[in-house]
Amino acid sequence: MKVLFPANLKYLNHPYTIMILGISGSPRRMATEHILGEALKMLQERGLETVQFTVRGKQISPCRHCDYCLKNKECAIKDDMYQLYPLFKEASGLVVATPVYNGGVSAQTKIVMDRTRALLAADQKALTAKPGMAIAVGGDRMGGQELAVQQIHTFFILNGMVPVSGGFFGANLGATFWSRDSLEGAMKDEEGFRSLRKTVKRFAEMTELFKRIKEPTG
């Protein structure tokens, strides 16, 4: 199954262009997808290219741990995950946003993280030294947002990435929102947006730092 880059991603394969991949792990067009869009807008305002991907409406099956990818350097399951594989590889950084389900990430978010096994089987350094940012949106004030963020950070760490938080005083791990189970509730969460702005600022600074490190000198 051949996968071509979307035509509008003309900046891909330019080694020192910063392209940020944002992934929404919500199966609904609700707060999580919208908040991710707000985060990517903030990054665009800082001059960064962004691409938004949502699991909503996609067919992405769970990893079977069949080890096909270890032998063949590609996933045996030919589904919409193949839209993500080239984006993961070309991205300079990742923003992963999830709704909180049962105190953690959504099943869809976990499936996407698990299915990167094939990506890493083909190229062990596909995600190495890339900054990663997490966003968690919960219907309750303390519904598991930080646990969901930690799950995403664990994914970053296991794959050699650099998790980025917003720092102390309001965004210790990343961006967290209390939606009250509605888009309107999320948009009124001033503390949530404060944590988002702080995390976006640090994330943008980190991507710029990595760009300078990777650029050739002389």
C-alpha cells in the first residue's frame, strides 16, 4: 500500500523546516478537537507550520502485536493509520490531544500510540529528539487530566522524544481543560487556556532550539 504525502504539505522533506503534527484522539467533533485547533493556531502565530489529524471518522484498528512489522518494516493492518505514518516521520514535533476516558487517554489515542510500533520497526529514530506536547480535556474538574497527560508523556519518553510542559505555576505537566462535557464549557475554562498558552510557548521555544541544533553551521 503506497502512501503519498498530501499535496498541500509542500514543506515536507525540507530537513530544517519546522512542521508540527497535531493529533486529536477524540472520536467526536467536540472540545478536544477544537482545543487542539486553538493550540495549532497559537503555534502558527509563532511562525510554525502545522498539520492537524483527527481520529474522528477514521478506521484505525488496534495493534495485534503480530510482529509482522518487525519482519517486513511495515504494518500488516492497511487502514487509515497509513495517513499518519509519513506525518509522524516528517514532523519536527508532536501535539497530542485526548479526551479523558476512565481517568486516562481515549482508546483511540492509545491505539494511535500503539500502532507507531510499525513506524519504529522501520526506522528506530523516526521520533528521536522531537519535542512533544500533551493536551487533556476532561468533563470533570479532576477527571484524570494529569494521568492522561502522563500517559502521553510516557509514549514520548519511550520513543526518544522530549516531553514539554508549561512549567510551574499552572501548567506543570501540560495543558489541561475542564470542559463540563461541552465545547462551550471548555472555551470558558480560563485556567485551561492559561495552561495551554504556557505550554505552547515552551513547546515553540523547544522546537526552535532543536532547529538551531540541527541546522548545519558554516
